[in-house]
Amino acid sequence: MSLKHPLPLIALLLLGAGCAKLENIGKVPPLSLTQGSDEYNAMASPGLPQQVEHMRSTDTASLWSAGRRSLLGDRRAVQRGDILTVVIEIDDKAEISNSTARTRNGSEKAGLPNMLGIPQRINEKLPAGATMDNAFESHSASTFSGDGSVRRKEKLTLRVAATVTGVLPNGVLAIQGSQEVRVNFEIRELLVTGYVRPEDISRQNQITYDKIASARISYGGRGQISDVQQPRYGQQAADIILPF
């Protein structure tokens, strides 16, 4: 198909996208598979420890153990495959208001009273009341005013379990967490990724979102309700192609 006529190609692409949606009629949106994900791989293959600890024969004879699974052991996430809880409590509010005003007035006036006597000669032939004394006169005025305001308020409270997917050379932990909840024909999904320091993790094995570096938090959905809230493919293509 020649590229000189792209409309048929666009029509075929839109038709194919529409047919893909028709296959989901009457079906619930599927949940994402957990096997094969980065979190699953991190827990299935935790990797080699950075340092090897040699156990002495006297360690097993003590009533108190210093291991992570002991009564007083530190059970916070520290290595690949460990799980921690991410607490997301966003309550932001911003308000911005701008106002701009500009006014400009101008006037110009020019006459030809003594230009070799030409205006006077023309005045003799003009009807009563007409004159060439002010042959050119103009006025201009310009006014501009602009007002703008932004009001934003966001509140989000969520908790999600994340998995340590890697440990950087400096000890910083790379975490990734996902959560999907399906209600009827709609799926609400939450995705969290970022980097945290082990010392920022609380004794309850929790960390707040404001202590996650390069945090990427996505909360949305997919299903019948989300599809209705989106414009149709034809409308999206028209918005891109049409210049007006």
C-alpha cells in the first residue's frame, strides 16, 4: 500500500483495534500473571549473599539466637526476595492565582496645509464643509487582560506489599510492588517502584512513600468503566490528524 494515501492504512489500524476490544465483550478483565514477574523472580532466586557468615558450634548451644527468625531478631527487609510494606498517604493541596492587565492607547494625526498650495486648490473644488487640511488621521487602542488560577487537591491512602528486587553496591534496596483488585468488571491496580535505604525501614518492616527515591506510584484501573471514560480511537486519531 502506498504511503501517499495513509487514510486506508489508518482505517485498518483503527478497525483492528476495535476488533480487539470486541473480543472482551461480556468477559471480566483478566488479572496479571504473577509468575515470571520481577517480584516472583526475586523471591524464587534470592541470589548469593554479599558476605558469608560462619556458624560456630557454640551458637546452637545458646538459649538466645541472633538470627533474623529469632524472638529478638531484626526481620526488616534487607536482601533480594524480602517483602516490606509501603505506606502511601498523600494529602496535597496547591492553589495558584495570576492576574495580568495591559492597556495601550495611541493616536496619530497628519495634515497637508502648505504642500505647494495643493490642498488649498483642492479645497476650492470641494463642497462646502470639506477640507484637505487634515488629510490623514488615525486612532488606535489596545487592551489586554488575563486571569489564571490553578486549584489542585489530592488525597490518597494506600498500603501495598513490595518485594526487594535487588540490592545495589551501596546497599540501597530496589523495590517493586503491585496490587490488583477486581470488582465485577473493573480492576483497580496499584504499582509502586523505587529505591529505599535499609535504615529508613521501620521496626514494623514498613516505609512511607516520601522516603522512596525515584518513586513511581501508579493507581488506576482497567475495565468497562475505564473504557467508557476514554474517548474512542477514531476521536483520538481525529484530534491528532485534524489541524483545526
